[in-house]
Amino acid sequence: MNKLIAVVCVISWSGFWAFGYLALSADVHDQAQILVASLLAALGFLTGVFAYIRLARERPVNYRRVMPR
């Protein structure tokens, strides 16, 4: 399950950066393109944050230190 969440996290963040760039580089007069790209970037941001938080919560808690013999 962690691998699936990690894949969702990577895809979400890449969508955030790609659509964020499209929103910032769009022509000022094309408001529809800016709106759609901004909404998709926000969706990628929110999904990426929640996936990252979920991955960070499921990390191992008890680390065992290897002692030299």
C-alpha cells in the first residue's frame, strides 16, 4: 500500500508543478486557461500533501541500532 501512496504522491506533485507552471505562464487574457490550470495545480498540491503526510505517519518507530561485536 505504501508503494501505491508513494506513486500517487509523485504524480500529484508533478501535476502540481506542471499545471502551476501552465497557470503562471498563460496569457493574461486567457482567463479560462488560468482558472483550469490553477484548479488542477491546487488539486495536485492537496493530493500530494495528504499522500506525503500519510507516508510520513507510517514510518517505522522502533529503530534498532546495530552493535558491533
